[in-house]
Amino acid sequence: MSKIKREQWCGGSDHSWNPNRRDFLFVGALGALGMSLPNILRAEVGANMTQGKKIEAKAKSVIQIFLPGGCAHQESWDPQVGAPIEYRGPVGSIPTKIPGVHFSQYMKKIAGIADKLTVIRSMTHGEAAHERGTHNMFTGYKPSPALKYPSFGSVVSHELGPRKSLPPYVCIPSQPNNFAGTGYLSSAFGPFSLGSDPASSSFKVRDLNLPKGIDQDRFAQRRSMRSAVDSHFSALEKSDALTGMDSFYQRAYSMISSKEAREAFDITKEDKKMRDRYGRNQAGQRMLLARRLVESGVRHVTMTYGGWDMHDGIQRAMERTMPSFDQAFAALISDLEERGMLDETLVTVSSEFGRTPMINNRAGRDHWPKVFSVAMAGGGVKRGLAHGTSNATGAEPEDNPVSIEDFAHTVYHLMGIDAGKELMAPGARPIEIVANGNVIKEILA
């Protein structure tokens, strides 16, 4: 196809369509899912530069739980039990099922399932600004003015694709930041966002139902019409890419028309006691929906909860925010275990950085990226492990420092993805999924 003909056909833009085809090609959620012809062609025809090493996947799915704002490690996963009060802070600690390891006093339920977790207490990077720290934790890269890097979810979507008529990458309740997107990859690998909170009594997932005035018969007719139009164009253009485009649309049609796909998002199908077990709040219902989605076939779920930027009154803020997380996370891990899903589902809990070693004059803590904590469970990581330590004041790693690149390599490794594989970035530049770092072998089961 000539360049001129391609631009006329596509409307000359990555985000536009020839108006003569619009009515044939937009069905239900297709427009909202970001599917434009150039994006699909790029997605199907080619971003891979190298095939990458073959790695056995330990995890079939990932639930990435992000605590925005910078959760204090001292008031959560790494209390400074023996430190002076100005470092230890006002929040107490409790022993866990990992011998010698304490968690925050507000994490009683999580302390009871700590024998199913790996907690990394020596995460470190150098970015003290929220946006830059968040970029690190969603991409495995330090921010660069020259290139936008893809998120974990988008890379998983690109490398592994959809399963069971469901989108491979879902955000609950919506894409939480700019760094949770596709970066230099096609928008076809972006997240499916719910659009509303599952904790709301009026919760309803947008774009999964047919639009008003479109019944099943009319939907089938439109689908048939689009097939006819594409057959016509394929005959004219003799383009192999159209076949790939057809298969991509087939996935989108399947999601709209599949009862199982729609029901995966329907949290009202859950038993009331199970909903109560997780907690009838944002943390609880978001984590419960995340479990429903990975159980149904979604490969990567990203969910956020709370606001952890606690510069003032950290004890009151933790007392207000942590108990819901405590109940929900403990329920999630236990529920996955009871269903036989934990070993094949990787669960991570992270934040953009930690908090300052000393309590400030407002009884809070400020930004501190030199050391913080990440929790992991299932999907091929060890159980009942505290990896790495912070020093006596919680100011920096004492041993086994873990970089963002190490963490990213480990997550991809557990999903069966070679983080050293090169993908094609703009300007025909081969870029490694993660440029530096190594798999943290000590935490692998």
C-alpha cells in the first residue's frame, strides 16, 4: 500500500478514521478501547526486535496493588521497633507469622497471613517527587525526557495477549496515572478502565453492554456488515495486515458478546458473605473484583487504594486508612489460597517511595526514596520471607538493596517474560523491556 493511499484510508492520523467507514467499524466499546486502524496495524505487524529467552511462567496473572502518595514503611511493613521514638514514630507494632518480623499495629489481619508473603524491606531509588517515583514503580525505568516507557500491564498485554474474551490489562477503578499506560507501545495495549468504583452502589462497568438502541440482532448485523466491508477492502488492497486487524476486532466483539466476560466484571454475582469478608469499602471491593477478573482470565490487574502522602498527623491518617487495606489484603491472599489460585497469581503491593526517618514537626513524615518496602505473594515467590533490611533508623538499606530494575526483572520473570527482550520504540529504536537489573533469585520459590 502506498504512503498516500494509506494516509487517505486512515484519515492521515493515528487517531482518526475515514468517515465512510466509521459506522461500520465502531461497535459498542470499540472506540472507547482505543482501537484505531493504524494502532491495530502497528500492534499486529510488529514491535518485536528480539524473541527473548524462553522462561517458564510461574504466574498466570498479576494483581498490582498501588498505594499512591508514598506509604510510610515505618508505619506499615517495616516498623523501627528498637529505634528512638523520634524515628520509631507514634504507631505501635505487632509480631507476625514470620519469626522476628513485626508489622504496623493496624495490620493485624495481614500479620496473621505473613507466612504467605515475601516482604522486601530494602527497595531503593533516587526519586523524591511523586510523579517520578510513580514512573519508576510502574515501568521499571527512571523517567526520561526522550522516551515514554510502557507500564507493566501494557508490556504483559503486548507479550501475552488476551485470554478467554477478556482484556489482558484492566485498571480498577481507572487508569491511575500517565505511567500506567502504553508508553511507546501502541494504544491497542492500553488498559481497560472500569469508569466507576466497584464499592459504589451504582457500580456499572462502561462499554461492556450494547449501546442504547442496539439489540443483539442489530449487533450481529453490524458485525456482519463490518466483515463484508473488510472483505471488500482486503480484496482491493491485498494487505495481509487486514487479516491481523480482523483477529483484533474479533477479540473486541467477543468481549462485548460474551456472557462470561461481562459476568467477570459483575461483582454482584459474589456471595454477600464474601463481599463482607473483603470489606464493603474501596479497598475491599476493588480487591474482590481484582480476584474475580484474574480468576476469569485477565492477565494483569492494576488497582489503587487510599492516599498515603502523610506529611501531617501520621497516626490519625494511618488509623483512618490502613484498617480497610488490612482486612481486604488479608482476605485477598486467603481467598486466592483457598481457591487454589495463589501459586499462579502474583500479588504485589507497592508505593512510589517511603517516608523520612524522623517524624517532622507536624507529627508526620515527608518523602524518602532511599529505602522503602514492597510486599509480594504467590506466583512463584517464597512464603514467610523478609528480604533485605533497612538500617537502625529506617533511613537506607542495611543489606540486599533492591532497585526498581531488579523488582521489574523479577515480576516479568515470574510471568514468563524475558525483561532483556528488545521492543521497537519510535524512530526504529530497539529498547529493552527493562534495561538494567537482575532477577531477585533469593525470593523465588
